[in-house]
Amino acid sequence: MPALIDGAGAKYQAIADAIETAVATGRLRGGDRLPPQRELASRLKVDLTTVTKAYDVARQRGLIEAKGRLGSFVREPGDTSFAQLPQVDTGMNMPPDLREGAIGKAIADGTTALLRHSSGARLQYQPPGGALQDRIAGAELIAQICTATVAEQTVLTAGGQNALHAILASTLERGDAIACGRYVYSGLKALAARLGLRLVALPEMSAAALKEALRGESIRALYLVPTNDNPTAHTLTAAAREALAETAVAAGLQIIEDDAYGLLAGDRLPTLTAFAAANSWYVASTSKVISPALRVAFVRAPTVEAALRLAVDVHETTIMPPPINAALVSSWIRQGALQTLVAEMRDEVRARRTVAGEALGDIAYAAHPDGYHLWIGIANGATGRELAEAMRGHDLQIIPAGRFAVDDAPDDAIRVSLGGAADREGLARGLRTLRGHLVSPARFNPVVA
């Protein structure tokens, strides 16, 4: 029972420190069960959220582990599970951690069950395009959120980036042009540079803008993230999607629909693929809605023949997505667990959006109701790069607009991720600091290239 002294710092930190001290001195041993959170909160006369935060901190330090309804337990000596590894800020836009380590537990439990009941086939090389049962599961998922799909036109890839690489490499040639937004997913920029493809920036993602671009350019494909665009957080209306699809089909364009965040949306809009199935490549991945540790994406090709070509390209570059990952996601789809995990992630995302609204106050930003990144314009004269540098070390993932810019789009905004390893309190601290920078005159030190 830790002594909590008023005014002596955050109480949740004091509880976590007490757990660490008890483990170090041997008063708590590996396998010991900690009190239920509500019981400890009552005994210490603190809020339940205080104890929840304390247990989260202790888990992040590798001291304890959550075992669902059984409760929280002290880790056994020598336990080297991934939960003890240090968290690394990579600047990537990634989903937040769920409370009580729910994602890690689901992965661990699901993988254990698969290995226990598997005949060993999951530990072997898989056919190009993915094992049949995985392609069937992927086709079922795509049919639910997109349009009618069969296993033969569904290809598994090692994440969304691998899917985009394979699509571009199998359908376009060096020098071909892709229409996209003024600010576009940096992974696409990297692929275009590697494959020698040209990006044609549209001033806005609309049928009118695409038609205007087609008058002056020989464009082969259209790339877009229609729901919760990365980085701008813009979501196209159903009418805009239909008009874009009609324009692309009329011009004979390939549509590359990167629906990285679509599963998180509580209110789903029709996909572009639903309006232009014969011209579209639809990509649904798990890394942005569940965890980046799951390197699995499902691609719906326009035809079975196109799927066969795509499978060959995937096989030549990555051979296959991790078979255990693929089997795990497939089992979640069949059992309904994927929908449950996505719903839990959506709840956490909405809670973080509330934190962001309170911390940023009157700062204007663009965001999707069920998205975990913000697009914030800068009005104090600073550049996105300067602001991102000023915010280093503040437990907040910020990427300047220049990283996403196509051609001469200005570096006058930032993408702020509400996900990653930071807890809600750390997120709030970072956002309050960011607000201070945004409302003050720009006084940043010059950034040395």
C-alpha cells in the first residue's frame, strides 16, 4: 500500500513507483496477482482512472502483465516478451495502444491458439497471393466494406506499402503519371521516386480538378485515400466519389483506392471501387486500424487476371506476408474478433479526439470523427518543419506538411498523430505545448539542413 502524499506529484506515478520498488525488493514476486483496480482505488481513496494509469505505466515498464478477467500479475523473472521492449517514436501514423494491453493480448492468445491447433502448414511457404482460406477471408471482408469480391481476385500482401509497390510495379511503366492530392502519403512519394513515376498534384480531389489535369497531362492512374486522407484528414462525400470514379473510368485510368483507415469509420461511405469495380485496385490493411505489427493487407484486383499478375509481383519482392499474421487476421475475420477489436480501437480514438479538443481549445484543425490524426494549419509565420523541430521530445508525433508535399505545395501545416505509445495524459501535455507554440509568434531557432 503506497503512501500517497498530497502535492507530492502525480498519484498514478507514485503507485507505479511503489510497484517497481516492491518488485525490486522482493515484496512482490513473479506471478503475484495485484489487487483488482477498483478494489485498490477504494483502498487508496483515489479515482479508478488513477489506478488504471498506474497499472498502464507499470505494464509499459515491463513490471506487470494483464491477463484479461484474471487480473494483473507481476511478470516472471526472465520474461522477454515484446511488451517489455522500449517504445520507439518513428514519426509514423499508427493506432494508439488500447488499455490493459488488449491488442498485445489478442495477438498473443490468437497466435498461441493457431500454433496449438495448426497442422504445421502455417509454418511453411504459402502459395503466391496467399493461402486459399486467407484469400476467402479477405474477400469476405472486402465484400462487407466495398463491393462483391471473390477469392480469386483477392491477393494478400505484407502490409499496405507492399500492396502499393506491387500495384504500381505491375500496372505502370517508368515515366507514367499518377494524379493525386497536393499533399500525399509519403510512402507513395517514395515508391513513385523509386519506380520513376510522375505525381501530378490536383488542387483538390474532385472530378473537375481531375478533368482539368487530364487536359494537360497524359495520366495513367488516380491515387487517393477517400476516407480520412493521410495527411489532410479530408473525407470525400459519396457524390464526389461517384463523380471521380466516373471521370476516371471515362479517361481509362486505373484507380488505386488506399482505404487504410476505412474500417475505423463508424459511418461508412461507398468506396470508389463500388462505382468503378473494373478499373479499381482496393487496398484494406490492418496496420493502421489494429497494429503495425500485423503486416497484412488485402487487395481486390479489378480482375482475376490482374490478381494473378499482382500475386507474381508480391512473390518476387516479399515472397508472402508473414503466414502466422495472415492466419491470425483470417481467424479474427471468421470469428468476428476483428470487428470487436476495431470497435475498441474506435472507442479509444474517440476518447483521444476528446483529449485533443480540450487541449487545443480554439485552434482550428481538420480531422475525421473516428480518425487519430489532425491536420493543423500554421498561422504564426512558422514553417511545419520548424514547428516539428520545436516539438521534439514532447511525446507527440508531428510531421511537417513539406514531407507530404507534391511539387511546390507550401510547408504551412503539420500532421499530428494522436496514436502511438503515449497515454492520454502524455498526449494532453504534448498538445497543450503545441497550442502554446501555435498561438505565439514564431520564435524558433533556424533549422540546419
